[in-house]
Amino acid sequence: GENVEQHPSTLSVQEGDSAVIKCTYSDSASNYFPWYKQELGKRPQLIIDIRSNVGEKKDQRIAVTLNKTAKHFSLHITETQPEDSAVYFCAASIMEYGNKLVFGAGTILRVKS
Amino acid sequence: KAGVTQTPRYLIKTRGQQVTLSCSPISGHRSVSWYQQTPGQGLQFLFEYFSETQRNKGNFPGRFSGRQFSNSRSEMNVSTLELGDSALYLCASSLYDNEKLFFGSGTQLSVL
């Protein structure tokens, strides 16, 4: 979406390495930032989310960081595994759409074993 | 609880036709959102319904419309189909605003 930019569009890493995906948003009123994982042929599923009153959140091998001043947030995956290969989407709540989620264009993550 | 159910799973239409897609949200979820997914464009927000009312709408032409019934089931209609409407249409429900979205498996629409 034009309100949320996501980089990179594709990312290849070696198994065991870390992967970082970054998103920027334009609406300073955004307060909810989820990340979704979509495996090939499957529906998007939430993997982690963060709200604007928190700077970092971690869940096992995945973590999300938020910089409200710079209006960007990032997904970090450590010790990547082949099953992490998927398309990852970031999203931000956008006031223009009544605080609904606007998604980034997605990042194709390939973990090579 | 059953997940979000979308029907049909696949649709093939020709230009100029119209199509109706259906979405049944998770029981108890009153908010239903629709997204269009195309390669390289991510998920584009179409509209959102809550308690039978359209609350928000994305930047899509008027050919895209929807409605929600009293049981929270939602339908999306696309009239005068164009080749560019070929996409995966995803429906998602949530319990509250600004909360986790649960997606359906989508309807893959091909316009020939």
C-alpha cells in the first residue's frame, strides 16, 4: 500500500543466519503494527504484533522493533530455518481508512539449507 | 471455533460479467474486511463492514461493492469485470478494531 513501504522485496539467507525486514509508514497516528506470514498457497497468519506504546517485542526466534519518531518498524528472525521461507507482510493501522490495516507489498524470504 | 470460510475457492469469469464472493467470519466476530492480493502489490484494502454497515472503503472503483448480513456473513460483488480484476480476494474477520485479523483461504478470481 502507498501508506506502508516494505523492503526488501526479496531476501535470501543461509539457514542459521538472521533475516531483517523493514517497513516505513506515513501516518503519525498509526498505533498498531502486525506482521503476517503467508506460506505458498495458504492464508496470511499473524506471527507477531506491536503497539505504539512499546518499542520492542520478542517471541522466541522472532522480534519486532518500532521507532515511532522515524516511523519505521522491523521484523527480525534469528537462526532461520527452511520452514521460515514464505512471504512476510507488515501492516500499520491508518487513520485515513478508519484505523484499518494497510499492508506493505510483502517480502519473499528464502532460507537456503 | 471454525475459521473464516470463503466460497467459492476458485472462479473463472469473462470480461464484462459480474461476480459475487462470500465470506463467513469466525463466530462472534462482527468486523469483516476484504482485501485484494496480486503479485507485487501485496494486500490492497477494499472495504470493511461492521454490524451490516460499511465503515471504511479503500481506493477501488464503484464496481467493487459489498454488504454484510445480520449474521455477520459478508458478500463482495464486482460488476463489469476487467482483466485487471484477476486476483486472490481475501476476507478477514476480527473481534475488535485494531486487533488481530483472521484471514480466510481466499477466492482466486481469473478474468479471461
